[in-house]
Amino acid sequence: MSLAPTAAHGPARAAGALLAWAEDHFARLAPLQAATRRALAEEPTTAGMARLVAPVATRLLADTDLAVVGAGFVAAPAALDDTAYWLEWWTADEPGDAPQRLVVETDPAGDTFRDWTTLPWFAVPATTGRRHITGPYVDYLCTDEYTLTFTMPVHRGEALAGVVGCDVYVRHVEQLAEGWLDLVEGPAAFVSRDGRVLVSSAPGVVTGDLLRSLPLARLWEGAAVPGLHLNACGDLPFGLVVGEALAAGRHP
């Protein structure tokens, strides 16, 4: 998918480019969501996940255009019939590399067990029933790099069964987003709702910085803030912030 910008684009088009890129990833998660629902209906076990979900997840990893380095299903507690906790999650070191199933501790009594249901990429879709993008954050569970994680809820009947999702390295997003930022006059940054910088053209503001001192919440509420302007990226938890005041809000 090409989202190459032109000189006629402005902040709204740059924000739209990030939205279109994200929409493409969510659309490609739909077959994974469908395969998971089928497994939950026909064979809600770890074997069913391996038979029906794993092939779809590994196909996502093979699609180098998406630059996905992780994909699969993360079960809610007791969603499967033969285990309390389970991840049918597949990873690759780089897009297109041979996939490997992620093996983590699934016994709550284990020393290395981590309750992923408390993490934003699981908890937000579980609570809201809507899709979500978590990040940029350092993913110590899977990639050990700055990552964006796309997730969508999956239900078995009325109950939450878990989430399907995929991981993308932020460094791959940067390669695209730097071109989108070239469309914007003046300092600009793609920023999450909690103020974490995804990509920036503002001097001294880099990926991962937290713009703690800027009144970003007021921008999201639609208020006018001198020296700053926000273009929301649709319903994503991201916006394009433009203005000279960006550099003043930097906090590592």
C-alpha cells in the first residue's frame, strides 16, 4: 500500500495517512478474528487454536507490506476448555522472517507468569469492546523494542474470549511517518492520547518522549491552545500536534 504524500497535503492529510495505514492493519486482522471465532465455536482448546488460528497468524507475518512482527490470539482466563491461560501468538525477528510461536509462562503460580489481562493492549479492548492501538512502548513480553500493538476483542457467546492482534516495530512506522511529516510546515509530531511521541519533526522531540507539560488533554477536548494545533487521526488514540510549543513539552 502506497501512501506517498504530495506537496498539496497538509496536517489533515498527514493525520489521514496515519489513519489509513492503521485501518489497513485492522482490516487485515479481520481474518484472524474470524479464524479465532471459528476455533472457539468448533474446538475451543489449545489444539484448536493451533489448527485454525496459527496458520492465519503466520500468514500475517509473511506479508512484508504490513511489516508485522507478531500476530495471534491472546485468551481471556478460562476461555479455552483445556487451560486457564493461553497465547496462540507468533513472532518473527523481522518482517518476513520465519515465524516462531511465543512461549511464555501460563501457570499463574509460576515465577515468570505475568497477568497480561492488566496490560493496555488487552485491558482496553476487553473493557470498551472496541479496537485499540497500544504504544509506542517497549514491549518486554515479545519484541523488546519500541512497538505498536493493534488489538481487537473476540467473544464466545456473550463472554469475552480474548483479543486478536499484531505487533509492528515503531522504527518501521517512522520510515513512513517521516514522509507524512514533510507535508506539514513547522514542528509537528504524531502523539498518543497520553502524550507519548510516536514520530516527530520538532527539534529535540523524539520517539518515546512524553510531552508531560503540554495541555494536550485540552486539545483533545477541542479547546484552543496558543501555539498548538491538533488533527485527530479518526477514532485512533493518536493525533498530529503542530506548533512551536512542542519542544517546550519534551520529557524523556
